[in-house]
Amino acid sequence: MLKFFIMEVRSEKMEQAKQESEKIRLSGLDKNELEALMETLGEKKFRAGQVFSWLYVKNAKTFDEMSDIKKDLREKLKECAIITDVKIKTKQISSDGTLKYLLEYKDGNTAECVLMRFDNRANLTACVSSQIGCAMGCKFCATGRRGIIRNLEPYEILEQILTIQRDTGLKVTNVVFMGQGEPFNNYENVIRAIELINTCLTIGIRRITVSTCGIVPKIYDVSNEDLVPTLAISLHAPNSVLREKIMPVEKRYNLADLKKALQHYSEKTGKRVTLEYVLIGKLNDTKECAAELAHFMKDLKCNVNLIPYNPVEPCDNGALTFKKPDKKDIMKFKYILEASGKKVTVRLERGADIDAACGQLKGKMELAQNGKS
Ligand code: SAH
Ligand code: SF4
């Protein structure tokens, strides 16, 4: 009898789970799509505006919160829709206020996003992932070592910012695509995500930055988009020989072609690019490298951001050793670049105590899980 009862409860639960997965997910729908949904539900179009505002302005977590929406519509929505299917798996808070989330998607895959608060409290920057893993295999990068699993959908990217807003009650003001993944290997979805971030979350296009390791054809493509984000380029070496050793992408799209693409981007859009340069102790942080980098930047409209290398878990990198740069070498490097007339920033370590660097939290979770089995 008890067995029969348990089986019945189980099948009820399974039915419920099936029904949940068949429901329409509202998060990620734009105004037009919400209007179409209202029409199908036999509701007036203007209701879409109310739902839009609860989803994207008031960051509602439940239908019951949507107090100015008439009760019968809320009930209808509960029956046929869910707000989101993305869950927070873990959340870490750094002593400097940086928050790091590991999100779990519908298929069980996970990706990270980070909220950084800079001194100017008005600026809240979300760092988002564009893929689960990455195919580019940069030698110094934890994500690159694990390979690619899949692209993220536009709503899965948008959800990273929405999750932060729902969880903190704060409004994100800036977005950088600097989490896991190579955004330009997931070009269409990233462009759609940018559109959603801009129109649904009203984050200005000047406050959206895409970081790429230099997928040259996509730099030309993005220059022609209606919404052109700011570009950050992971350069990390001032010449092809050294770059090829640490970034396999150099074999496909070399520095000379990358430079031409960046010149085109700036001419077409008027925008300045940021060159990112991870300083790796005694590998690419020498005075000679700085002089070569200064020369490379001469005919580019750019700033440069120096990022002290953040050690990732040990692995075999052939003949190369990766270590943190010495403070005095960072200062020398910076000085040489500044003397060439460019604006140079050194990236502050954010969330160092919670591994808020490219791919590190996920790596640790995977290691812990592997260790258990
Ligand atoms: N795939 C894109 C977006 C990721 S951005 C790109 O590479 O640009 C993540 C930034 O952190 C990149 O500039 C990347 O090169 C850098 N990074 C990766 N591993 C790092 C490490 N161990 N220490 C410091 N920076 C790292
Ligand atoms: Fe991919 Fe960027 Fe990491 Fe290179 S640095 S492996 S492109 S995520």
C-alpha cells in the first residue's frame, strides 16, 4: 500500500516536472514577444508592458510579486509560464565586495558571472560568460584548458545580469564579456544578448564591452552592427613568435591582421579599443617586450590594461613556466608604455580571495567533484 502511494507521488512529481519544463520561459522575451504572448492569452497588449517592467526593471522572482497585474492574469501566467529556468548553484562574497555566482542552466551545465563594485559606487559592472568552456586553448587560462562544451543562448547570457540584479536588488550599470568563453565564437547569440541587455535592461551600448582573443573576421563584422560594443583585445604578447607560444589563435589570425582589423574598427566606429596584456613573470614582462608593445600600439587608437598573471592550478605547459610578475617589473613596463603616450591601467585584483578570475571557481568545483568520485 505504502509502495503504491510512493509510486503515485513520484509519478505526480514527474508529471509536475514535465509540465514545468513545457512552460514558457518569460526571461529573455523582448517587448514584442511579450505582446504576442498576451494576445495568445486573450489579454490586451498593454499588459506586456507591465510584465516587462516586473521582469526587467523590478527584477521580480515570483508572479505573486507582480502586484499591479490583475489576479486572474497572474494565475494564467503561473499555469503556462515560469520566470526563469536558471538557478544559483553557489555564491561567493569577497572581502572587497566582489560577488561571484556559479549559475546552473536547464541542462545541468554551469557558468560563472561576477559583480564588481569599483570605488565609484555608482558603477556596478557585471562580468559575464558567453560559452560553457572555450575552444581557444590559451596556455595561461583555466577555461582554455578544459575545452568547449557549448555556446550560451542569448537569454542565458542576459540571465547572468538578471540573477545578479534579483539577488542583490542593485542595478547593473556596465557589462563586460570577460567571463568564460570566446564571445566571437558565439557571435550571433552574443549580438542578440547585447540587444537584449541594451533594450530590456537599458544599459547603454557605451557601457558594454566585449573581450576577444582576436577572431579577426568578427572584428570586421561587429564594426557593421547597429549596436557596436566597445572592444577589449586579449593581446598578451607584442610579437607573433611569443604570442603563438601562449595563444594558439595567433596561428590562425596573426598580429598584423589583427592590427588591420582594429584600425578598421576604430575608423568605422570612432571607438578606442582596450588592449589587455596579462603580465607573466619573466615571460612577456621584460623591458624589450614593453618597447615592442609601445611600437605595436603606435598606429592604433587604444588604451592598454595590464593584468598581473593570476596563477591557475598546476598543469603541463611544455617548456613554459607561468608565474606572477614582480611589482617592480610591472612598474617598469607601465612606465615604458606611458612614455609612448598611451593611457595605461593596471588591473586591480578583484575578488582574489574567492577566485574571481577566468574559470577558476568552476575548475575548483570540478576538481572537488572529481576528487569525490
Ligand atoms: N575569451 C575572451 C574573453 C575572456 S576575458 C578573451 O580571451 O578575451 C578573460 C580575460 O582574462 C582575458 O583577457 C584573458 O586573457 C585573461 N586571463 C585568462 N587567464 C588569466 C590568468 N590566469 N591570469 C590573468 N588573466 C587571465
Ligand atoms: Fe578562451 Fe579567452 Fe581563456 Fe583564451 S583567454 S582560452 S580565448 S577564455
